[in-house]
Amino acid sequence: MPLGKVDPGLRAPEIPLDLATIGDDARLLEAIGYDGMVVEETKDDPFVIMALAAQATTRLKLATSVAIAFPRSPAVTAMSAWTLQKLSHGRFTLGLGTQVKAHIERRYGLAWSPAGPWMREYVGAVRAVWECWQNGAPLAVRGRHYKLDLMVPLFNPGPIEHPRIPIQLAAVNAVMCQVAGEVADGIRPHPVCTPSYIAQVMLPAVRAGAAKSGRSLADFAVCMKPLVAAAASEAELVPKVRDVRARIAFYASTPQYRAAFDHLGLGEFADRLKLLSRAQRWEEMPQHISDEVLDTFVTIGTYDTIGRKLCDRYGPVVTHCEFSIPVKDAADKARLADLAGAIQAESVDKARRAIAGS
């Protein structure tokens, strides 16, 4: 499958999604040759958006990138994914993320537990529910977090035509990558994960997890929405670059992403930004992002060059590359189609070999 999965950000990222146009957006992506459409859980329910896209299309692959797992019971997540898989006739991928401790405790009101073991159990529970529905297996989940053993006919949707729903896990640290290698079908590296970090830290952990559970990585996916500054012209790139500097500064100040910065010898740099963040000195933070740091984490280019630059940077380690480009008129649609062609021309053979370690 070529690089080129794209998310539904057909307007500028700061403009909220218009739910009334999701179907049109999805049809546009399908018509001009994109592989898929993904949506993250920020301001709208990703499962609702995916349902709108599934209803409007016939070929486009659909994925959450990601839905937050722990606030939802595995049975609830299993039902949402099962319904979308039925509606899309087998085109849905369930992307799951953990969220950080502060959000789990203070936004969702849950008790925190180490994310790796929790996610391993969560994925197993979701799949156990699916196995119960598809094949009539007794529901018998007994773990630290979940005890599931009741499924009555009224709440059992029964078998579907395409029961194999891929699960991908958002990851930064090696522990979650190993869990993904053990139990999932792919990883979704955070935008701060550079190609060298993916190749030298994340993929070895994935291979270790796969070896632990005796799984093949032949179809394992690495799906990523990199940090990108793209515009129609060099002049229009200037504010995009300014905005992405601020985003890097925010990510560097977040302790959960520290490993990606440590890998590049930027641990002390991340510490400085963390202190500025704690002091709420937000306006000062972007000026600490030098051009060298910017180029390390961000792919920058005009629309006619950005596709090739993304393929050159991420092609060897990423199987699916995701991005957002605003579409306001016919010229923008043409640019989006050209970008699809540039990326679709690339192969993922190098990435597959890197995942397998060959």
C-alpha cells in the first residue's frame, strides 16, 4: 500500500470541522485517489465523523488517529468499531491512544495505571468481545482492569462480513511499541518521532514484542502524521513556519515526549522549555526553536515539493503518511490531486523491510 493516507483537514487546522461537509470531503479524497481518511479525537467524536465518511464513500479507507481508549469501556469501543466496520464494508481501522496521566485523572476522572500493561489488556478485551460476537466464543476476560463475562442476545450484534478489524496504537516510548508488537497491527508514532527515532528505538521494540508473542510483522503498519509546514508559495510559508515553531516548543515541554528529544541529545533543551511552560511563559517558547531544531522535526515546503520531501524523509520507515491541506477552490483541489499522485508513486517496500528488520 503506497504512502498517502490523508486526514480530513481540508480546511485550515484552526477552523473547526464542518460536520455537514464531512461526506463531501470524503468523496473528494476518494475521487482524486487518496488511500484513506483519518481523524483524531480532539473537538469532535471520531466515530461519528468516520460514520459520516463511511456512508458517503465506497473505497476510501477510514481510521481513528486516535480514539482515546481508557475512558471508554472495551465493550463500548468494540461496539463502535463493529458498527463502523459493518457500515464501511470492511474499510475501518481502530486507532487507539492512551492520553497522558493528567488528562486521564483530571479530564476523564479516572484513576491512572501504567499505560503499557493497561493497553495490552484493553486490546485483548476488545478482541475478546469481537470473538464472542463473530464466533460465539464465551466472553471470559479476567484482568487487573476488566472482568467481562456477560453477553446476552439482546446486546450481541452477531457476525459481520469483515470481522478482522486492524488495531493500531499511538506510541512514543519503547514500552508501548513493544505492546503494539505483541498485540496490535500497527503503531502511530507521535509527530515528534523522527525517522532515526522510529528506526533505532521504536521498530526494535516492535520486533521484540512480536518475537515475544510469536507474531509476524508482514502486514504491520507504521502510520504517522508528521509535523509539516506547507503552503502554496514561499511567502505563505512564513506564518506556517512560525506556527510550527510554537508547536515544537509545546511538544518539547511535555515530559511524555522526552524520549524522542533525548534520542537526539536534546534532553536539556526539553528541560528548559518545560520550565518555561510551567511558568506559563508561552510567548517566549517558540524563540528557543532554532532553524536546526526546526529542520530536524518539521518537513517544510510548498505544495509542489512537500510530497517528495515527505517521501524522502519518512519513506524508509513509515507505511502511511498523513497530512492536512486546506481546500477552498478548484486550484486547491488540483494541488491536492497532484500531491496524491506524487505520494502514490512511492513504494512502501523499504518501510516493510525496516519493520521486519531485514
